[in-house]
Amino acid sequence: MKAKYTQLVFILLQLSIVSAAYSQTVNFPLNHQLNELIEKDLNALNKNEHTSFRPFIYQVVQTNANVDSIYKQFNRSDSAYLLGRTWWSKALILADRKLFDEDLISIGKKNDFKVNINPLFDFAYGSVVGGKTTTYTNTRGFLIEGQIGKNFYFSSAFLESQAKFLPYVNDFITANNGIVPGQGRAKLFKDTAGYDYNRASGLISYSPNKHFNFQVGHDKLFIGDGYRSLLLSDNSFNYPFIKITTKFWNIEYINLFTQFQQVGFGSQLDALLPKKYGNFHYLSWNVTKRWNISFFEAIISAASNNRMYEFQYLNPVIFLRPVEFANGSSDNVLMGATSKFKLNNKSYLYGQVMVDEFNFQMIKKEPGWWGNKFGIQLGMKAFDIFKIKNLNFQVEGNVVRPYTYSHYGDSATAPYSSSAYTHYNQSLAHPLGANFIEGLAFLNYHHKRFFMESRISYAVYGTDIGGINYGQNVNLNYNYNRAQISGDNGDFGHEIGQGLKNTLLYTDIKMAYLVNPKTNLRIELGWMTRQHTTSLAADNVSYLYFGLRSALYNYYYDF
């Protein structure tokens, strides 16, 4: 009887066997390291794909980058091993495959009905070198992904976390009314040193044909080919959205409708959060197979003073700025462009320009008008450098002028703006907000299941001092206590880094072993240093960390 019961369990486990390739899913995970695995193929000279709006739709990636083939380098098992063995040997081999190669549970068949279920973990411990400060992360969750028929996909994930952070992260959480970077609202856990928070995401996707894809989700999005985005990044928390992708000829056109929230500074958390709406148009044009140029426009409108949603913004093919002007110029309008040029099969240049406001007449009048608000990004990425397979390099520079992304308040005396380019009090673009210049460099290598990365970033930025708004905090009303430098009303002479000058040198060296490619479950060991200096104080830390992580998401603590 015992043997029969064990064999029954084994048969049930066998029903969940799938190929060792990466899971069929809705979108390819929005994770820099995972994206890098497929970017080399997507950016080959013979490919004509659009790569700057992420996460990638899985069907597009699978067709053009052959994800199954890429992930075979991680395989350890072979179904043939199950033949000619005793039942207990087969059970051990199957358990090994479930742990190291496959989805925990997989039900159904491809192109009919299929569901994959996997646990998610982030267990980490860290310690400050030469100090007594320790940190931990205790995250548990699950990911469910599936498809119905050939064109309908869905996913749902939930993460529950308790964590203790480094002091500079705690300072950020306190200053932003209990917001954990990129992970939403938190409450104190057991004592004042720890936090309790959670994250839920969900997405449904429908592609009726090769020209259209419709998605309704609650998650994050990213625009650009770099590590940072000056247009729309995954820096802030999840948000609800409707995304319509249209593809024809060499064009990809995306309509995005979102709802953002702001957590009131100094207000009670247990209250309905103020809403604001985002409308985005993104037109990507592959001029040639080597050169892409894309155009971006966004408008943020606050749902304040009993104002209803502006249905005129729902028009998918209208220019948003003239509509906003006709409505009285009450909303926050941003425009921008991205470009990428493939140097060869294994390297490309990329860049972004973001314009919040620009008046050429003011430049002619006097330099440094506060209202000329814009940002620029330049970068390069190369794969298999020095002819070493999987040795990759990236360098990137970002610069954003003061007051960029901010907007005026509901009144002249209101310190914060309800239509700033933010969500959950974090910038929808760069973690540093505005008023900064930054350079980054990455070098990484992977061989089979081993991964190593070294990264360094250096930034100079200016923060507020003496209650004066110098343009770094994008949540602030730009008319509230704005710095007066020179010229008429002090409106001129504004420069990047004004205010209290901060310098930030951040380095991170880590190595990892991939346990299971299905959820990018990895064992990590790393060393981070952060050297932050102002004219008033220095805040330096060296930090060792170790963890077991399902690394499917990007979290930014490099600020």
C-alpha cells in the first residue's frame, strides 16, 4: 500500500512535467539582468524589432530571440533520465528537476490551456563592515501565469515582505511618509527598525492578430534601452494601466492610460489617497534596421477640486499639448524622444531627450532660466567584448535640470503639487528626481549558471537647504519658495547641482549562482559601498550581503 501511494504521488508529479525552457508567459520579466540575456539577439543587425518599451511582450521575444534556446544553457536535466529507473530513483530525479530546472506546477498544454505556478522568495541578510548595523529581507510570495488559447495570457503575483534597511534607506522611507523605494506603503514591524509591506501585480493580455496587443494590468513599465529612463521607469510602485500596442510596417505605436496616486506628506496613511491620471503616446520608428527613433508625450492631470477625467485625452491619435492648452493649460505635459543606433551585431548607442518646458527666447534673454526644464541621456552597450562570450559592458550618462518633472500647486502657498510626475511620492523617471548629473558603468559576465557583475555610479546633485526649493524634489510646487538666483525676480542663473551640493559614489560587486531559471531564483553574495558627501556631513557605508532571491524585478537603492 505504501509503495502504491508513493507511485501515485510520483504519477501526479509527472503530470506537471514541462520542457526545461523558460515559461510561456505574458510579458518577459522587467529585470535588467534577464533582459540582457535576450538583448543581444533582439539587437542583431538583421532584426527589425522595437526594443525601447518594456517589459517585452513574450510572443515577440520568443519569435525574435528564441528564448527557449537561450535558456537551454541553464538546463541540468533530461527527461530521458526517467527511463529505465526504479520509481524512487525517478522521484528523486523529478524532484531535482523541479528544484533546479522547471516550474513547480504546470497544468495543461500549450496553445490550449496552460497554467504555471511558482513560489517567489527573497531571503537576504546584510551587515555593515566595521559596524554593528545589520539588515534583513524576508519576502515570500507566488507567481501564477497562464494562457487560454493562442492569444490570451494572464498573470498574477503577490509578495509579502518584512525588512530592515540601511539607515539612508530608512531616512528615505521616513521623509516620504512610509514609502519603501519601489515597493509601496509600509508599516512598522515589531520595532522602529523594521518594516512590513506587500506588493500585488496582475496582467491580462490579448493579441487578436500580429498588429494589435491589448493589456490591462497593475504593474510597472519602462521606456528606453538603458539602465535609467528619463521618460518612464520602474522606479516607483505598481500602478493600474491600459496599454494598446499597434504594429505595422516599421512602426510600433503605444497608447498608455494610467492612474497614479500620491501619499500626502504628513497626513494619515489610513485614508483614501489622492488620484491623478497619466496619458501617454509613444511612437517608435525603425528608420532602418540599424537606426530607431521614437517620440514620446505624456500628460499628468490631477483629480482635484472635484475634477473629472478629461475624456479628450482618450483620443489615441491626438497631440496632447494642444488639447491641454485648450483646456486652460492646467496639466503637466512632458515630451521627449529616444534613439538607438546599432554599431554592429554586438553593440549599440542609445539616448533620450526629455523636455518638460523650454523657451528659447529666455535663453536669448539671459542664461539659466528656471523654467527651461529638460533632461538628456547618452549611453552605449556592448556584448561579448574582447571576444569573450557573455562578457558585457555598459556605460551611461544622465543629466536633468532643476525643477524638471515638477508642476505648480493647487494654490500659490501649497508646498506640493498634485500633478507632479510622481507616483507614491517617487519620481516616475529617475530616482534622484531632478537637478543632477550622473555617470554609470557596468561590467558583467555569466557562464552557465554563474553570474558576476561590477557596477559603479557617480552623481552630483543639489538638494534644498534653509527651506528654499532648489529644484531636486519633484514633488514640490515649483512656485513654492523657489530659489532666487539672478536677473528678473531671481528667475535666471539656475544651474545643475544648485543648492546643497551632494556627491554620491556607489559601487556594487556581486556574484550569483542560478538555482532555477523559471523564476531567476539565485544565490547572491555581494559587497556594496556608498560614499555620500555634502558640505555639511559625510555618510559613508560599506556593506556585505548574502541572499536567496527570485530576481524578477528591479529595485533601486542606488540613490
